Amino acid sequence: AVEFTEAVSLTDENAADYLRLESNGQTAEIESCKVSEDGKTVNIYPKYLFEPGAEYTLTVSGGVSTQSGNVFLTNLVLERSTGLQVLRDIIPAAGACI
């Protein structure tokens, strides 16, 4: 997911037009995107499962605007690796409620 501090102008239908997901120089197809009701979070669903231990780069293209009219003039690039780091992010601490 990509989280913004302000609501953005993306919708479920157009978000994939502004997002590019890559691994090892290859494009990883995006199946769909879901924008939260408040417009601040975009969840990205790849067409295929991520490869274990792979590094992925998500680029949000410049030109995306916030609902208040501010425009991203440059690309936003986020990098993430799959593997144990990701699993630790979603496994709750001992004693935590789910």
C-alpha cells in the first residue's frame, strides 16, 4: 500500500495508470488497485504473487494531484524487499490481539 498525507485524485479505475511496479528491471503487472474512502491509501494488487526474496520498486508517476489541487511534479519511488522482513510486518507480536 502507498499512504499519502492528503487525499489524492486517484480512483480504483485510474490508479494503475499512474503506478509502475518493477522487479529486476522487469515490469510486474498490476491486477488492480483499491483507493481508500478517504483517498489517502492506495492498495496495489499484483497480477502474480511476489517472488520470495525479490526486491520491488513501485513508482508513482508525477502528475498525480491531491484533492486540494497540489500536483506531484516528480515521480515518487518506493523500494521494498519480500521475505522475512515483510512477514515480520504482518505477524502480530506475542500476546497481541488480531
